[in-house]
Amino acid sequence: MDDPLQSAVCARYLKALSEPDRLKIVQCLQAGPKNVSELAELLGRELVNVSHHLGVLRQAGLVQDERHGKFIVYSLHPSVLAKKKKNEHGKEMLDLGCCRLEWDGA
């Protein structure tokens, strides 16, 4: 069967994004890289919870991490950033292939 949606990849993305805090993390990272402390403060969540969510997003291929001195900085994976655009109404848009996430720009 032809699979233009790339169902396995799409399902992995959707599963990772099925938790509200993970969607919020993606929104925070669309503005640029941040460490777990910055994300926890922005979200008003415990470090351990944010760290867990980042791990899920990283395993799904939506987020990457890089060590900067004593901090690990998280950012949207380059393949996801390449899919970040604005729609015809000027809203930020993340096109995952099988679906799109849209929100008002920061």
C-alpha cells in the first residue's frame, strides 16, 4: 500500500504531542532554544516533569539537545524547523505532513 502520510512517523509525532505540556514546550521552543530551567519557569512546572516531556519529544524526533557548558539546551529538531512556516493568515504553522499545528505568532 502506498503511504503518503508516512503513518508510522505521523503516529510517533502525534503520540508525542498528545500531552498539553508537550505542545506548550513546542510553542516555547519555536521562539528559540531554551534549557530545562527556562522551560520549567515558562510553563510553571517542576523540572523533573519538563525533563520527562523533553525526553518524549526528543525520542519522537521533534526536539534535539546540545550541551552548552553545564546546561543542556533544547531546540526544535532541524527537520521540524524546516517545516515551520506561516499560513495565509500570518499564523505560525508547523506542518508535520499528516497534520498541521497553527498558533498566533509570539
